[in-house]
Amino acid sequence: MPFKRFDANADWYYLMLLGNNLFDSFKEDVSESVNVVSVNANTFRCQFIDIAANIVERKGRAILEVPKAIIARLQLDSLFKRLKVGLPKWC
């Protein structure tokens, strides 16, 4: 590997590897109905992360307000149901 005896580069490499594996897992397991599995990271980021939304606080909780058009296009309601299946009840 190109980072011989330089631990900071090795750490950065392993974090990039972990991030890529998490991205691929999310893309294939959760968002397969919305996205084509062969979509690259940049397109995925533009579709899911770079969306217009407001973060508001109500009753001491932070709430993400997303426009209905984005919810319909990305099928966020079904995505959140899939994500919540594996989470503990307190989430």
C-alpha cells in the first residue's frame, strides 16, 4: 500500500473503504426501489443528500420538513419504514 509507515494515510484509507461499503449497502438494501443499483456516489448524493428541507424544533424535538414532491419522488415514506425495521424501539 502507498501509506507505508504513515498511520494517518492508512486511517484515511480504511475510513474511505468503510464509507464506500456503507454506501453500497444502503444503495442495494434500502434504496433499490428508488435508485438504479448502478448509480454512482455523486448522483446518489445529489438525489438524497442535496435536497431542500427545513429543520424545525417542535416540542423539544428536531423535525426535518421535506416538500411533498421530494417525498413522492424519492419514496421517503417507504425508505424510512425499511430503515426503521432494524432499529431499537426507542428510536
